[in-house]
Amino acid sequence: MKYSKPAGRRGFTLVEMLAVISIIVILAALVVGGMKFAKDKQDREKARIQVALLSKAIEEYKADNGSFPASTNASGEGETKNLRQLLYLDGKNDEKKKIYLPELEESSRQNWITGTGDSATITDPYGNEYRFRSGKAALNPDFDVWSMGKDGKTKEDDLKAKDSLDDIRNN
């Protein structure tokens, strides 16, 4: 008995299916890799903008009050609670004082704040607390504000150290 294929009903071979699946996997890998690169770039740019906004608010604070906010820690660690108090909470709680950076509100859509109340800290897009220092400990003439970057590490006084290479700082 002779078997004949119906005309026009040809299927795909295993090799053709594997080729198509391989192409789809390669394209998916490129898309996922590109999305990761874009997310990293977006986080870095967001941190750069936030550092600039914090710097501007600190400059405005100095213009109104005659001095920069004081820092007590030369490493800049743990200073954002005090900074948030001066730039946002004092103005919110006292109508006579100015709110310098409204984005520092806990319910802000900017997601700058981690924690609640007095223990809230100003955090960068990587989830690390921003660093702030002023006075003689600062590398800049007036104050330093910086993000420790994606790796979450910093060397406060050595900008060329391996841990500081991805830091985002005010100029």
C-alpha cells in the first residue's frame, strides 16, 4: 500500500523547530540584558538628580539661615535624619519656617524616604542612605552629599579608591 501526503499539509522538521526556538531564546536574552542596563542607567541618573536637588536645598537653607547644616560624623553616615529634619520637617511643623525639599515627605511618590517618623532616612535608588558632611571634614569647600552607588561601598576621603568609583557626588 502506498502512502501519499496530502498536498499543502507539510509540517515543520525538528531542526527547523530547534532553530526557531534558539533564535527566540537569543532574542529574549538580549532584551533582558538590555533592560538591566537601562535600569542601572536610570538608577544612576536618578541618584545624580537627587544629589543635585539635595545640594540645591542645602544651598537655599544656607542662604536663609546663614550657615550650612552641621554634620557630626566625618564619614557622612547617619546624617540624613538631621538633614531631613532641617530641610523638610521643621518647615512642615512650623508655618514660619520654609520647606526646602517637599520630596522628603514620607508619602512622596519619589521614594526617597526609608522608615517613618524621626527614624526615617533619605535613601538613594539603590536603597542606601545618602551621605552628608559639612565643615572641615568635607572635600568640597562647603559640604559633601553623595550616594555610595550600586555597590553600597564608599571611601569617604579617597575618590579614586575602588569602593568610591561608582559614587555619585555633588561637585
